[in-house]
Amino acid sequence: MLTPFDAAAILIVLAAVLGYFNHRVLKLPSSIGLTIMGAVASLLVVGIDQLLPGSQVGEQVVGFIASIDFHTTLMDGMLSFLLFAGALHVKWDDMRRGRWPIVVLSTVGVLLSTLIIGGGFHLIAGWLGLTVPLIWCLVFGALISPTDPVAVMGILGRAEVSPTLKATVAGESLFNDGVGVVVFAILLEAALGTEPLSLGHGAALFLQEAGGGVLLGLAAGWIGYRAMRTIDEYNVEVMISLAVVMGGYALAAQLHISGPVAMAVAGLLIGNKGVADAMSDITRDYLLKFWALIDDILNAVLFLLIGLEVVTIPWDPRLIALGLAAVPLVLLARGIAVVTPLAVLRPILSLGRLAPLTLIWGGLRGGISVALALGLPDGPARSIALAATYIVVLFSVIVQGGTIERVLARARRDGPTPTAP
């Protein structure tokens, strides 16, 4: 049996080897290259058993991947570090200018997208002869609606957009995953019959999870900021930032509030007020580089895992067809969930001509959706949701993530240059 250390060692070695190959040969963005190579490598190894009947290599690889609890690894381990590291680099002033689009897109947008995807998925499944209750289709809509902050922020550095729009995209992705997880939990309880689906219960759970996450993030970030301000020792201050992340996320789980929201808020506070007022130049340099390294390592492992987990997709032709049909459905829902709020908010703030395209095509799905799908209880609905989730995520990371720069560049050439707000 592999120990957790053995599994971590294998993943780090694979990420390093494939990352080196990608950098020297493929020259793709790291997240895209590792996802492609992970998926191709896992499928090739599994195919060995088909070519060599006596081989058990593929079986062993599938066993190793199955032994990794992706849901626990991401949701209870990696996500806290990734969200905090991503939030450190978001400028509060830029984000404050886009606060209303962030609030509306990460709440109303997620709910609207969930309803559209859930209804459309139910219709498409029926046309393909698959019986999926509407409530489980809404569960799928909830897990696939939030954009993944890790994937989104990976492409933001390469996209040439205004600072306010960039901060809006980052801010929405940081917070809509917390909202999406809460909506997912409410709908899953209703699907399992443990709690009735009611507006009152949903609102109470949302306030507890999201509101509690904001308060805990402010408290943890403020304590870390005040502690950093009283000393000037970069080793201790880096440890304080680690304590904020690990202690805050663990406490959020115990209090049954949103750890992702808490880490996003804590990262914003320390990345802005802490970096500006509580750190010397040396500490600032060490802390930001430390979290950039953590971000890069965990990103590499995460997207490699997404690629490797492809072997867990049930290869039923109808499920594959449903997953492929879900791709345009998710894009359509994202478009409606983005364009409608932006049109309503236009008198308050215009993010520029490229805002809808950036938010729609740059709204990538990633590890969070995969983790939620893998966390579903066993049953027919799980297989259907898992297959559709993987296909949407692979399309999102590889196609959307790989073309966003060219799509925005072409849109910029085809129209007048938008003025930065």
C-alpha cells in the first residue's frame, strides 16, 4: 500500500518531469500542458493492458489514481493555500472599483447559471434516453457553475485587460466558488432527502457559510496583520502567514463556515494592508516569493491530477455525448449569467467592451468542480455528473485557457480600443 508520502512523492516527480518536458518541448502554459500530458499519459498506460493482455500496468495506475482522494486532497488540503496565494496578488483598489459586478456575478450569477444548466441538462439527458431527476441536474449545475480561481488566475497574468477588469475577474472567481459550494451543499441535501429544499433553509445556510467565512477571514487576516506589524523577521512572518492559512481553514471546517471565502478574504487583507504597512522590503520579498512558489507547485500537481483522473470517467457513449452537449450549455449559461448583470450594472460601472468576452471565455472550470463531482455519493447520478464534469473541465482548461489570449487579441483588433475604467 502506498503511504501519503509515497503518493505525494510520485505526483511531485511526475509534475517536475512533465513540467520540464512541457517547458522545453511543448512550451504550453503550465496548467494546460500538465493537464494534457496527464490525461494522455494515463490513457496510454491504461491502453497497454489492451495491447498486452498479460500486463497489469494499467490496472496498477488506475489503482494508484483511485487511491488518491481528490476531493479531500483539494477541498481539505490544497485549496486553502491556492486561494490565499491567489488573493495576495489582487489589488484592493482595483477590486473595490469592480465590487458591484463581483458581488452580483458571484451570487446572482451563480444561481442563474445553476438554474439554466440544471434545466438544460435535464432536457438533454432525456433526449439521450438517460433518466436523471431534475434535482440531480441542479446539483450538477451548482458544481459546474462557479469558475475555478486557480485556473482563472493562472490565465489573468497573460491576458491584456484593464486592471479593474482583471481584478473583477479575479475577485469573482475567488468568491463564487465559495457561493457555489454552499448552493451545491443545499441542493445535495435536498437530492439525498436529508433536508427539504426551502428558501428559508437555503438563505440561513448561505448566511452561515458565506457570512461566517467573510468574518473569519477578516479576523484571521487582521490577527496576522497585527502580529506582522509588531516584528521585523521574515522567517517568523512567513510562518504567521502559514498559520493564518492552515489554522483559519481548519477552524472554518470546525465552525461549518466557508473556508474558501475565509482564505480569499484573509489573502486580500494581508496582500494589501499587510504588504503595504506591516512588512519591510526584505520580508515582503520573501513572503511573496514563498507564496508564489507554493502556488506554482500546487498548481502543477493540481492540473496534473485533473489530467490523471480522466481514467475514472465511465466510458459510456451516451455519457460522453451528454458531456459534450454540456459544453455549449455551460457556455450559454455563463453568457446569460454574465451579460444580464453587466447590462443592469452599466449605469453604475462599465468594465469596457471586452468585459463580457473576458468573463465568459475566461471563466474556466477546474479542480473545484472535479472535487465536488468526485464527492457525490455512489449511484447513477454520480457517473453522469462525473463524466459531464470532466469533459467540461478539460474543454475549459485546454481550449478556453489555451485560446483566451488570441480571442481577446482578435476582439481588440476588430473593434475600438476600450478605455480603462
